Amino acid sequence: ADNATYWLGEAHYVTKDYAAALKSFEAVVEGFPDSRKAADALLKVGYCQYELKAFRNARATLEKVVASYPGTDAARLAGQRLTRMDSEGR
């Protein structure tokens, strides 16, 4: 169920339905905290918040990814987005 919910979120994300994607990714994070997809889902929560212009929330979420999943691809990508946000003044 966690994997299916994650990929449903991905389908919404690639079609730019960020609100629906956010709900799916949050469902993974909240409903399956020990899932292999948890780090990626939390990263995508931050990405969705960014696309929805909730920049303060996006920054907090991305910082949580870096702190909670150090050394992972998700943490690296979150760090890259935080750097981008810094350069954008967000």
C-alpha cells in the first residue's frame, strides 16, 4: 500500500496536480513512517509545497529530510533544493 500510494503521488506530481500529489505523499509519510519510500515521500512533500508556493513549509520539510535521512539521495536532493531556494531568496 505504501508503494502504491507513493506512485499515485508521483503520477499526480508529473501531471502538475501538486495538491493531489501532496496528499498522496503525506499519506505515505504519516501512514507508513517505516516505509522504504518514507524519505522520498517526505522529499516530494517539500517539492509539492514549493510548487504550491508554500515556501516556509517547503523549507522546513526539506530541512527535515536532510536531518532525518542523512547520507541518502533524498537528503542530497533536499539540500540541492534548499540551495536553490537560498539563491532565489525564498
